Amino acid sequence: MAPVTDTARAGVTPRWPPEDDPDRTPVRFGTSSMAAGVAIATRAETDTGIRLEPDMSTPPSGGLPLASPGRSRLERILRGEHLAMVEVVDTVAGQDSLRRRDWEVLLGGLVEGLADMAVRESIVDFPMGTAFWDTFTVEQCRQIVAALATMGFQYDGRAGWVEHHVPVYRDLSIALADIGVDPRRVRAWPNQAEIAALFVGARPAPEELLAAAGPDYRAEAMQSLLGERAIHLAGLWNAWEAVRPALLAESAATSAATAA
């Protein structure tokens, strides 16, 4: 079905515009949870006494295939690629198990914080094959989520609604009207069970927030992205200039393949 003409009011448009990425498929991913894709610790770390200076004596492990060549490790981590997290931790911590855990905790806090901000700004990737979402463009879908959030119906960042507070048909109609879409033009209306399952297969898309901190990705710019969540990552900001090159680099294998 052709997308409905977008005449959304600015009042419910997310502050972060979608990143213009020619390699990115407009609709979306089948992963239902950011946390499921990155097997890392997620508690915040505020102990600035931990020794976090990157250990460059041990080279990153190589020989593993890459899922997303041409992207920075940070973007790959935010997309849920555990291999990218391993590459960064290899670079900054070597084989020291205690240092590796410290870095996993701090980087995990960064991932979790950015994912939370993506949810707050309705920067969400939606599942393919859902008739209701497939009626609209990606931007319109995000505007609908933002409109519903203002009404108290919020995406929980995983596969459902915060506190199982699910909208009904009337709420969905109001959200559509609020973004300038005539509900009468929508044919693929979900029933109540389908409304409850609208976020099954969805995921936050925090990688799209990164452009706002570029091109240098200084600590101050990253802290601005995270808002109040940044204060829980003091150890990361203390070592940011040292770890930043490892996060922004592509893997050695990707660089070698590109050069060849």
C-alpha cells in the first residue's frame, strides 16, 4: 500500500531526524530487543578509581567475519553486534579479565543510555510485515509513536507497552489525526490483540542519534546526547579520548579488505 501523505504537525516530530544512510533499509530489523543483541553488563559505573587506561599491548583479535563492513565499531555496537564490542574491549583492555569487565560495564552503560534516549525520541525501527506499520513511511510511524506517547501510551524499548498500558482503536485514531493523517484513509486497522503486539519485532535505533555528536564525537557532545544518563558514566568520560579512536574505527579486517 502506498504511504499516506505526510502532513505531520511539528509538535510530535522527534527532535532527532533520521540519519540519511544509503545503505540502510528503510524498514527495519527483526530483533526484538537491543539487550538481546549485545551480551554485556548494563549496570552504570561511577567508580572513577578503576584503572581504565587502554591497554594497547595486545592487538585486537582478528580473523572473524564482520556483519557490517564500512561502519564504525560504535555504530555496530548500537546495532547489536557483539563482535564489535569484543573488538573494542580487546583494543582497550587486552586479556586482563578485570579490565575487560570494567570496560564492558562502561560501554554497556553507554549503549543502554543511548537506547533509552532513542526510545524517548521515538527513534524506533519497526518490524516488516506488520500491516499497520507498512501503511506508513518510517517517519510517519515514528510520529505515531510520539503522538501516542504524549497520550500516555509509551513504547517500552523492547516488544511492548510501558506497564502494559495499551491504546485502543479510538486512541490510535486520535494519534493519526494528531499527525495529520485521516484515519478513514487507513485500511489496515489492527484489532485490539494486534494493537497490543504492534511493537513485537521493533527495536530502538540509537545509532541514528550519533550524527548529532559528529563529526568529532567529543565527550561533551556524547554527554549531550545522553542527557542526565551521562552523569552515571564518569569513568567513561575520564577515559573517552583514549577509547574514542577504538570506538570510531572500523575493524582491522574491514580496513584490510577495503584496501585490497
